[in-house]
Amino acid sequence: MTSHALLLRLLRPGLCLCLALAGGALAGGASAEGASSASRAPAQSAAAPAPAPSFTIAMVLPRAAQSIEAGFRSYLERENVAARYLEVRYSGNPTEAEALRQQVAALRPDLVYVWGTPTALALAGRHDQSNAANPLRNTPIVFTEVTDPVNAGLIRNLQQPERNITGVGHVAPLDIQFNAVQAYRPFQRIGYLHNPAEPNSQTTLRNLQALAQRQGMQVIEARLGLNADQAPDAAQIAPLVADIAARGADLLYIGPVTFLAFTHRDAVTQAALRQRLPTFCATESIVRRSDCLFGLFSNETNVGRFAGSMARQILVEKKPVSAIAASTLQRFSLLVNLPTAQALELYPPMLLLNVAEVIPAVPAALR
């Protein structure tokens, strides 16, 4: 199939897909999805409104706050939701989950914002396990950047979470991602570095293998080893990427796996560049900040805004968390890293550039 035909598949009606330009930001604030999800209050009369209550929001993150958290806060500020934000850092070590819960509960938050699957699981636990001793079991939790909350065990189903946690996903459907992949170049041997310590990595691998079987592709997999604490070894990244390249992969797919796509993203992309192995990424930051060649995903700021609309429903409208469907945005951004394309001498077709945001190359005079 030609690149032109693949782009038509990307844009055809029924997929609810729009490749948003300039990072997918919408003029005037929240994304269309976030705005439609949040019920709007009636217009205020000329009389002075009553002082808005102030809420305490704990923001539990495995890294410093970024654009997604800025989007969350800016949405609430735009909606005049007064809040103080208390940031709590999570190491990512599952053995510290109980201490993390106690630390967050001691803040007495009205709502907890959480980034990433491992952090969400550390706070909320699995829905199919007892959480009677969890001090946060009745505290509203809104997640972002959780790839598959059902398969991760956070909730039973997306439409009715049936517990105190809901939130926003960020990953485009895998078949849509690979329409973008094939629009760039007809890659057929897909490398995948698997982190068995993260449940969503196993889900991604399973889905990737199923897609490859349907589309006649081959998945070349390597697995990170785990130490005695069941933590992956970052020192294995470079040799495993080299092994994937040596076994004939013509593209490395970097899925929404925190350890690889965020914590050690530079190690992954630099190892791939040394092997002259193109990379496609399912999350934004690794393309924008760590030399991944290209990717398709929901824009981080819009994900944060959508999560903010959920928080507003919970805090202001007193809507039960269990009744707010977990969702993924239906607007995706295509991002191409031109410096990486130059380094690999693997330039995208002009038709793809027409719908993509491009990270420009630095002129030689300024290097």
C-alpha cells in the first residue's frame, strides 16, 4: 500500500482521528474532548459570586512536573477552581508502595493526581485485590498516561470504573500507530524491547504480536532481565538493542513503558542511533526530548486538560469517581524529529510532513 493510501486510512471517517498540528493544542484552552466531558455551570448573574472553596490536590509523580501537569493545572485555573498543589515523588519501587500511600494520605487531599501505570497501581492497588487497608481507598484519584487501565488491573471496565479511580489514556490505537509507521516507510521487521516488570509492556507486546500476524510483519523481541527485587537492569538496554538490530529489525518500536520510554529514554534512543536503527514511539516526550525518530500520540497538554475536566467534575460538581468513564483522547499528534532523520539519512515523505509537526534541525552555523 502506498504512503498516500495509508494516510487516507489515517484520516478516513469513522476512526475519529485528527492529526493535530503544532502539538495538538487548541485555541482557547482545553481540548474538545475535555471541554465536552466537563459539564458547564450556568452563566453567573451580575451579583458577585460566592467565594470558591479551595481544594488540596496531591500530585504524585515519578519525575518532575511537565507539560501534562501544566495542562491539568491550567484547566482548573481557567475554570476558577481554587486549589493548592502538593507534589509527592514516587521512586517506582513497588516495595515502597505502602509508605507512599501513607505519605499521601497524611496530606488529607481532596483529590490525587497520578502519572503513569506503576504509580497509579502503587496508590490504588488492583481492583481484584483487597484494598481494605489502603488509606486512599475512598480518596478520588485521577490518572494520566496509563496505557491500559483494564489490563493493568486498575479498573474493571472503562465506562464504569466502579471504584475511586478514573483518568485519561494517551496512546493511539496500535493499528493507527502502524498506519503512521507504514506511511513513513514500509517497515516489516519490528524490534521490541520488553520490560517484564511493567504489566502494560506485556500487554503491548501481546498486541504488537497480534498486529504483526494480521499485517504480515515480524516482531523481533528482547527482554530485560530482572534483579532480586524484580527491577529491570538498565545496563542491559544497549546490548539488547544491539542484539535486536543484529537479528534484522528495521524499526525499533518503543511503546508506552515508563522504564524505557521515560526513565531511560536517552539510553534507548542513543543505543538505537548507534545501530542506525530507526525508532517509532507511542509517547511524546521521547520524540521531543530524546531523539526518537517519530511518533503518534495524544498531546500531553491536552491529556492534562482532559484530566483537569475530570477533577472539576469530582471536586466542584461532586460527581462520583466511579461514574466517570476512563477515556483516551481521539485527537492524535504526529511528530517527526528531523535531526534524527538527518542522522539516519532516513527522511519522511513530503505527504507525511504535510500532516506532521516537525522538530527542526539546528543550522550548521549554530551547532
